[in-house]
Amino acid sequence: MSLGQGLAFTLNGRTLSAAEGSIASPSMRLLDLLRLQAGFTGTKEGCGEGECGACAVLVDGELVNSCLVPVGQLHGRSVTSIEGLPRTDPLVEGFARAGATQCGICTPGMVLAARALLDRRPDPSLDEVREALAGNLCRCTGYARIYSAVLDAAAGVRPPVEGGT
């Protein structure tokens, strides 16, 4: 799609379009648009090859590695970066409570991978959490606190079990 064809998509609730100049090139990587043009630096570049998940964002609720997505593929779609999640999201709070971050490079991608999981499966098992986060590499934590944070967030959105626990 060329710039003259009206390329536009929603980023964290705001419409970006080629016509208004907020999209420089349809061939630009979504990661570069996020970090360099939109100023959303929460999304990190790890490997640049789609292998580590550090740059993961949601496109229409599906987890994608933004380093692999040309902006031209986003016409009419909705993108959510880590900045698009409210600070009161149970995952954001769960990661903080569990101490699930160290260097922070993987954290935004982990949180968004977990958000995609909880949106489709609000009551995941530990194995489902492990599988959902398998595409996101962390070199610091050993994952246990990350898994705990996701399960903690899921517990906060589950309906209460009869009998009080």
C-alpha cells in the first residue's frame, strides 16, 4: 500500500495515518514506528528477528513481534503496545507484586503475551501460562515469578469460588 492510499490504523486508541503524516512509510517496521515516531519506548528491540518476544505487541488482540510487521500490513487494524494497557491492569499490578522483573527488557512483551492469554483464557493452568509465554525470552528471572504474576492476575479476574477460596 502506498502512502497515497490512505494507510491508517489505531495505536493505543489513537488513529495514525499516512495522510496526516504520523506514518512515514508503509515498509517501516512497526517496532521502529512505535519507538522512533510515536515515542512508545516500552516496546523493546531484542533480537530484531522475531525470536525473543521483547518487541511483542497486540494487533487486534493477537500477539505479534513488532520487529517483523511492516506498518503497511496494519491498515484498519488496532495495535496495543505496553503503553496502551492501563496501570491498573491486573497483569501490571501482578508483575509488580510478584517482583517479576529484573532488567525489564522482556517485561513489556511478557505482559502483553499474558494479556493475550488471559483475554482468551481467563483461568489458565500453569502449563498454559508456560506455553503462552514460550515465545518470550528472559535472561534474568528464571520465569517462576513471571508465571506467578500471571496466575496472580488471573486469580484476580476469576469469579470467586463458592465456599470463599
